[in-house]
Amino acid sequence: MPSKFLFFINIIISLVLILSPKPVFSNNYLSCSVRSSCGNISDIGYPFWGLDRPESCGYPGFKLSCSESELEITISSATYRVLAINKESQTLHVSRTDYSENLCPTHLINSTFESETSPFQQNGDSQDIRLYYGCQPLTAPQNLTSILGISNQFDCTINNTNIVGYYVTREFAGTVTGNFLRSCSNSVIIPVPNSQVPSLEEGRDPDDLEEAAKIGFQLWWSADDTRCNNCVNKGGQCGRNLVSGGFECYCSDGDVCSPDSKSKFKFKWKLFIGLAAAITIAICFVVLWLKRKWLPNQGNKNQDGRIEAFIKKFGSLTPRRYSYAEIKKMTNKFNDKLGQGGYGSVYKGKLSEDRFVAVKILSESKGNGEDFMNEVASISRTSHVNIVSLLGFCFERSKRALVYEFMPHGSLDRFIYDRRLHHQSCQLEWRTLYDIALGIARGLEYLHQGCNTRILHFDIKPHNILLDENFCPKISDFGLSKLCERKESIISMTCARGTIGYIAPEVVCRNFGGVSYKSDVYSYGMMVLEMVGGRKNIDVGVSQTSEVYFPSWIYKHLDQSMNLNLNGVILEEEEEEIARKLIIVSLWCIQSYPSDRPMMTKVIEMLQENLQSLIIPPRPFVSSPLRSPKSLEHQQ
Ligand SMILES: *[C@@H]1O[C@H](CO)[C@@H](O)[C@H](O)[C@H]1NC(C)=O
Ligand SMILES: *[C@@H]1O[C@H](CO)[C@@H](O)[C@H](O)[C@H]1NC(C)=O
Ligand SMILES: *[C@@H]1O[C@H](CO)[C@@H](O)[C@H](O)[C@H]1NC(C)=O
Ligand SMILES: *[C@@H]1O[C@H](CO)[C@@H](O)[C@H](O)[C@H]1NC(C)=O
């Protein structure tokens, strides 16, 4: 096993690399420690970036540039001069760069801070005014003065064209002024400080507006400032993860540190813990490897001990443990095969001269034997006439076997599929079918309600129902079963369990609800329908056209008062009553939503009631699969 050893060494090296701290003083910490300055403004840090601070040290939208000693920021495509930055109040004093010289910029751009993602907000100290461009010149007495009582006309030369403009501090929509201003070709909104508005309204000089634009206004920002303050208090530098877009705190002694954690480990401690963990894991791997290599038997002994402890813990009636040699002898070297399945094979065996057993040999592939132990534990806890009894088991390394009581009539599927084709003697009377359905229901009820630990079978189907010499049914094959505490009604399952055709919809698709004992109820319903129909509900082997989804067909024919015509046999009155009862009960059981299905206790009650008192359930399927009901009637 040298390759395995190399693999462990590899893991150890990777772990050391992962767990050991990164180099001290990361680039991020250093580059975000830089404070920028431009003109009169200095000590510019988070959330601003640009200048000599990389993007990972700031927040989106806070990129600054410095042009001729003027600090500038661009917000929604309009460029502003930054006149002051106040980190405490998180405010920015700005003015429109393009309005600093005159009111006639080449490109007309609105000031907008309304976008939902914008980190900037106008505070209450400023007010929007609107500048109109390309208006018709007014002549006295029809000029704006006469309408508004104020003069606010200005003249511009934009792109070598002389144009007339007006500005207003309020909207005049719908008024004479509004109608007049609507004729202007363009308009722009810029904020001015509230303090300047009265002089603009009274003023007769366009210079007043130029002055107001130059004074500028305040913007309030928000950019993870609380987290940044926490980070700074810990000695970190604020920044942003450019991949995730989230806030990041760069600490001096590592790469990233959480701003929310109460305390941080010193670098030496981190290194120590990282190395200690790596060494411990390395030692564990080496010890495990040596153990596997040199002491293979001890490993198995440990496993055996675990199994014994498991069984002792879970079952008071611990079944007898057989050696593989005993199993071999019991089955006369696996001479008489009773059946074969995905799990393994079943052989007939002999405990004593007149006591026969069925020995199920499980395939060797299974690893830790968890399913096996589960099955042993599940059956060990049961003692019911309708559940097969476990007489013993064998667990020897990869060899696993279960010893059951022998059932002379084998499994139920032999009696229900294609009854028409079989010899008459193979058909079960309707009364017998009814007794079998009732017996299975009692067995399931016992599993669900009868023991302290609820057992969910998860693989109820005709193959797993064994019939004794009196056709008394016994539930077997607990390979997929689950033990769960009574109070946990919904269980979590990582993979779908069961057999197609019997598996409840919620086991496959969680939209239908949680997986619970009601999933067994569904499988039970599907099985009983097959017993009634004498065929598989979903016949996988049959071509699409001749295929009939039996539950759907039977539901359609149930409410008709005429006799049920099952497989071309006209039923007698008593038989018909039994058949209808079984159908109604099973249709209740196969309702798509687990909450609509009855508990097994209720199922038993319904089976024993009069047919007349049973309520026909709602259509149990959301939509029936692509199958035409006509084809079955044709066949008959
Ligand atoms: C710097 O500030 C002083 C007064 O505080 C001012 O006179 C000067 O014009 C400012 N310089 C720039 C480039 O803004
Ligand atoms: C001036 O011309 C430029 C391009 O030549 C154009 O983008 C701009 O919109 C024009 N300005 C106005 C106010 O028409
Ligand atoms: C507007 O009209 C008033 C009188 O009605 C006049 O005194 C003023 O000069 C006019 N303004 C302009 C810009 O034409
Ligand atoms: C500015 O905004 C106003 C109102 O939203 C709009 O009517 C005008 O066309 C905008 N101007 C420009 C240049 O986008």
C-alpha cells in the first residue's frame, strides 16, 4: 500500500499549508493603510479609493481623481468637485465641476442621487433648481418678469450657438410659466444650498446662480461604516473583497480578520494551533495506516465488538449469532436456492430435522455493514404475527447472512401477477386476498405504532411479503428500513429509498411533503391495488400503447354501478364487495400528499367497515401518466 501512504503524506502536507497562517503583513493591509491627498484635502481613506489607493480599499462609487489640485468624484455621470470630506458625519461637500465657470456646459447632465443602489443622498440642506436651455426669447411686456415677478433669464453660447435659458426654483407644471418653459429644448437639475434660494428667487442677476452652484451642497454617504469602525478599532484596514463584493477587514497580522469577532489570536498562537492540528492529524493517519497494514484482524474484532454493542443496545431479543461455517452447513452448502435479489440470494436451510429456515446471504460489496446492522436491529425489536421473525445472523468480515423462519408459500408476488395466465390453483380467493391485505396492514401498524421506536420499512412491495403455510402474510426485508424516535414524525433522508412503482412521491420529490410513516402507507396502497388488479400498476416491460395505469383506470370505473370487470372475470356479490373495499382503501393510501393518507390504524378500521360507509377518496394523482384507458378494455 505505498500509494495509500503517499496519499496520506500528501494530505498532511496540504493540511499544514492550509492551517499555517499566511505571511505577516499582507499586501492588502499595507496598500489600504495608504492615505491619499489632493490640493487642500488630505488623509483620505476608506470608503474612498483611486489616487494611490487600490479598488480593494474602497467602496463602489467612491472613486476619486485629482485634477489640477481639485479633488473630483463622478456620481451618475456628473462630475463634482469635492470641497470637503467629513468622516465623522459621513458627509461630502461637493459642487458641480461643469457649473463652476458659467451656466453653459457643453454636455447637459442632471444631478441624480435617487438610484436605489446609490450610496449617496442629498441631505436636507440643499434644494433642486431647474435650468432650461434653448427657450424662446421673451419680449416685454410678455417676458417672464411679468408672469413670475422675477427675472431669471440668462444667455449662453453652447457649441457656437447663442441660446436663451431660464432657471426656476419651483415646478410650474400646467401654469402659463410651465407651458412656456415646456417649449425649451433641454433642462437640467442641479442642487443649490437652501440658504441661496431666496436670493435666487429675488435676484435679477444670473451670477447669483453661478455663485450658488460654486458654493455647492452636502451629500451623506453610507458604505458599511459601522463595520469599518469596528475594523479600525481592532487595528485593521477597511476594504472590499472584489470577488464577493462584500466588506473585508484586513488585519496587520494576517490576511483577513473578522471585524465582528471579539478578540483575535496572536500570530504565534495561530501558528502553534495550526501546526499542532496538522501534526495530530498526521499521527492519526500514520497510526491508522499501520493498524490496517499490520493488524488487519484487530480491525475486524473492533468492528465485531461494535456490532455486538449495537445489537445489545437496540434489541432486547438479541438473535443468535452464527459463524459462516455454520451457515454453510445449515444450507447444505447453499444447495437449495429460494430466490435472488439486488441485495443477494436466499437459500433454504435446516436448523434441526423438522425446522426449516430461509437464509439470506447479502452481497459482499457493502462496506461498513450499516444497512445490515440496521436490518438486524429493526427485526430484533419486532415480535408480531405479521412480521417475519429473525432467528439469527452471521457477520464475519464481508460475509453477512440473516436466518429467518421458513415460509412455505414464498413471497406474495408469485400469487398476484398475471393470475389469468397461471393455473387455477395459483389464484387466491378474494377472501384470502382480503385477509392478506388486513394482515399486512396490522404488521405495518405494529411497525409504525406498536414499538417504542417507530420503524419505517421503506420497501413495502409484494416481493417482501412472505406467506406461511396458512397464507398468513409476514413483512420481511428490512434492508432499507429506518428506526426513528416516536416523536420525530418527519425524517431526513439523503437518498431516495424504495422500489419504483411503490415509492411515495415525497420520497422522490420534497414538494409533496416530508418523508414519514405515511410513505409506507403509500407503498401499501400501491401493493393492495396490484393485489386487486392482478397485475403491476406500472408494467415497465409493456409497450406504451397497450400500457394502462391501473390506479387511474380503476378510479374511473369505481363509481360506476355496474359490476367491476377485473381481468375478464365477473365477480360474485361478496367478492365484488371485497374488491371495492380494497380499492377504496388503497386509493386513500396512494393520495399524493402524505397528509391526505390515512394512518395504518385507520386503514385497518376501514377494511373492517361496511362498504357502504366508506367514502370514495379524491382522485389520488395529480395527473395520470400517458396511458390510454381504452386499451385495457380492448384486451378483454
Ligand atoms: C486651500 O484652502 C485655502 C483656505 O483654506 C484657500 O484659500 C485655497 O484656495 C485652497 N486651495 C485649493 C487648491 O483649494
Ligand atoms: C454640443 O456638441 C456635442 C458634440 O459636438 C454634443 O454632444 C452636445 O450634446 C452639444 N451640446 C448641446 C447643449 O447641444
Ligand atoms: C420684462 O418686462 C419688464 C416690464 O414688464 C421690463 O421692465 C423688463 O426689462 C423686461 N425684461 C426683459 C429681460 O426683457
Ligand atoms: C433632467 O431631468 C429632467 C426631469 O427628470 C428631464 O426632464 C430632463 O430631460 C433631464 N435632462 C437631461 C439633460 O437629462
